[in-house]
Amino acid sequence: MSSERRRRRTLLVVTFLIFLLPIVGAWMLNIFAPDWRPFGTTNHGDLVQPVRAISAQGLQRMDGAAMDPGYFSGLWTLVHVADADCGQTCVDTLTRSYQVRQALGEDIGRVQLLVVLNTSAAAPPPDLAARIPPAVTRAAATQEWLSHFSIDGPSTGPGPGIYLVDPQGYLMMRYAGDVDQRGLLADLERLLKISKIG
């Protein structure tokens, strides 16, 4: 075999390996390290698996009017679940989320904020509207509606924190109430950058 043919064959084998190795590497990672994530792509919240559909049907605005059943359609929604009195911790969490939304700049209109108050045991205080930041929609719900946010099963009730619903109405992430604002902002910016909806 001539040296020219050997060189061409070697080049062909090397080219084949260059294309094959990433596929084999990805396959091996999927089999032996399914939870591995590349650096820089870590979410600051917990993914809800499987995702579940959320409807605004059954929610009531604080003025007593029913929420539009399609409220969650078309926008990303940060949902805060709170007791009816929405104490200072609740207000502080809402304020941080409001500030994160303000920091989105031109994408601010793609994200809406909703606080859902559990009115099963008590009615909201009359001064609540004055304590909640602007641009936060306020709604009341029963324990039955709130069971949609029970990540560990309907009997446990909704866990504390912030929930992210996508523009198709699916609950997809949960954050701790004291989540770092920079982390929440980074997740939202990433989602809004890659999302073709909402």
C-alpha cells in the first residue's frame, strides 16, 4: 500500500473518530452519570417532575371576581403561595420577586407575579393591598386548589416558596422563599433567552 493511500485511510479514520467520540461520550454520560450537568447550567430552583398543568379556574381576585381561566397562558408566572394574612416574610419575598422582575429590562412584560392566599382558615386583612408591591396580582384560593402545588403529594399541602409556571400553564420549578435574587434572575433570563413562547 502506498504511503499516499495510508495517509488517506488514516485521515478517514481520524475524521470518523472525531464525529463518533462525542456521541459515545454523551451515551456513556447518559448511562453512567444521568444526573450530571455541565458547569454553568445549574438551576437555582428545583425542577418539578413530572410537570403538571395549572389552571386559574377556582381562583378569585381579592375584589371577589373570578380569575380568567386563561390567566397562566402566554406569560411566565411566579406564583407565591401564602397564608391569608401574608405576614412580613411573605411581603419581603414578594418584594424580592418584584425587584427581580424589574431587573429583566425589556423582558419585564413576559413575566407576571401572582400571590395566592390560602383563605380556607381566615380572610385577608384589609390593609393587605397596601403592603404588597405593585404589579403583583392578588388572588384567594381554597386548600383544594392549592393541592396542585403539593409537590410531595396532595395530602401534604403546598410547600413554602415560589413556583414558576410556564406560558403553557405548566408548573415546572419551585424555589425556596429565601432564594438568592441573583439566582432567580439568572434562571429567568436564561429561560426567556431560549424560550420561543411567552
